[in-house]
Amino acid sequence: MTRVFSGIKPTGHLTLGNYLGAMRRWAAVDQHRADALFCIVDLHALTVDHDPARVRRLSRQAATLLLASGLDPELCTVFVQSHVDEHTRLSYVLECVATDGEMRRMIQYKEKAARERERGGSVRLSLLTYPVLMAADILAYGTDEVPVGDDQTQHVELTRDLAVRFNQRYGHTFVVPRATRPQVAARVMNLQEPTSKMGKSDDAGPGIVYLLDEPDVVRKKIMRAVTDSGRDVVYDPEARPGLANLLEILAACTGGNPSGLSGVYESYGALKRDTAEAVVEVLRPVQERHRELCADPGYVEGVLRDGAERARALARPTVDAAYRAIGLLPAVSDSGSPSDTGAVLNAAR
């Protein structure tokens, strides 16, 4: 069976972009057609200045929202990255295969490092190397497919490069994964800055619709969305990105086509009203289920505990094999003989 892995970083409250671009597809498609693993990648949240209590709070909220969006622990594996040591074990091995030049060419590193320097802060080494940890997240599970938005494609390409290089140098160890993308709303843009992604790391702002926003808040944000100075409703992402963003959001919520929907409306106001109501209705069941899960925190904790246990069992044989392949001595078991997990490298697949 095809194995799918994807993760979500707890650096902010999850947004409509996270849901339409990733989470909804994970629940509706990926968990049903594949052996799917979905991870709260909390270690990645440590690459910039952060409040430890907030990271813990957002990690729990992200896990709860993943389940509220329809992920079923009977069909997929939901877990927290830091609960599975194999991620960091493999990351260092892959750092010994990656190059400094590869890391410094990563677009997100350049952008985030520049922002840190503008604020007068220092750039953490983990910000430079975290794409290798992301590669370890993926490769540890023998992943075939990584469903991502456009902004993460470069990271999957790096993962592929590292897997191929390791396999060529040290023997075949890793599956070489591929990125997959949803056709509509792969990248939902900020309602006030439609050339920028609707990012959860932006702490606040009228351009971001959060999954837990009240319906009236959602309506207000969408009715105030930036469009342009024109009057006709046309789908032109290059010339009219604000309008195109609204059409893509409406299409993603209703199952329509952005170009086709543009011919339905004669005014921006009508488009905004319909888009707002469509978003409210899409978020309604997620919010209702989130409230139910918050009332039963023990259930969420149990899902994460069981998910981490299964993830460890899946990842350990691959990581142990990578250690042996690169030249590290195998650990000695309690019986006095080297432990050998190579025979079960693909047993869980």
C-alpha cells in the first residue's frame, strides 16, 4: 500500500489555508487510500524565538483540530514528532549527507533569516538545518507521497536528493518520495495581502481566517478582503490576485471551478457574501467536533500515545538500517548480541 506522510507545525493557530490546502484532503482522500501518517512537527517550531508554553498549547490544539477535521485514528496515524526519537536520530545522519550550500539555498531559510536579522536578532543554527530534519521526518517511514502546498515543494525535492545520494553512497536504504498537490486552493492567500500566503505564523490580522474564528468574524474578514479597482468579476491570478483568491476559496468550499464561478457574479459584494457563507459552512462541522474533543482531552492524549507507538515501530527499522549503512556499530541487546532489525525493515509496509 502507498505510504503518505505529512506534518503541520504548531507555530500559530491553524488557518483556512491549512484546512483547504491540506487537512481536508488528508481526511477525505489520503487516509482512505493509503497507509497515512500525520504529524504535529513540534521540533520545527523551535527554530525561532518562541514561548514554550505556547508551543505546547498550540501542539495540543493542532492535534485536536486534525482529529476534528476528520482524521480517524482507526484509518491513519496521528502523533507528535518529538514523541518519536527516530526523527532526530535520522536527522543527524542525513546532515552528514547534506551540504552547507544546499541548506543556504533554501528559500524559506533566506526569508526567515532575513526577517530575524531585520529585527536585530540572531539566526539559530536549527533554522538552517531544519530542512534536513524535515527530510528525516519523511524518509524514516518509507514514505511514497508527501501532500504539500507550493511553498513546501523545495523541501520535498531536497528530501529526494538526500535519499538518492544516501542510497548511491551507502546502499539502498530509503524510498525516494514524491510531492503531491491538490488541484484547487493549494495555496490560500492572505485576504489583505493577496500576494502572500495565509500563514498561521502571522499572529493576528484581518487577512487571516482561523479555523476557530466565530462565524461573524469570518464574515467580517472576507467582506473586507482586498480585491482591486476594477468592477467586473474575472479570474486572473496574475493581474487580479485578490479577486482570484476569493474565487479559489469559494471554489474549494463548493466544489466549483474558479474560472466558471467568475461568470456567475456581477459584483464584488455578491462574491464576497457567498464566499463568506461558504467558508462559515465549511468550518461549522470542524468547530463543532473541536468543541466535543476539547471536552474529552483523555481521548486526544490516547490517540497521540498510540500514534507515537505505531510511528516508532514503523520508523525504527529504517533508521537502524541507515545507521548500519553509514558505518555505525549496531547497538548490543540485553542478550549480549547485536540487535538486528534489518530483516524487518519493510515488515510494517
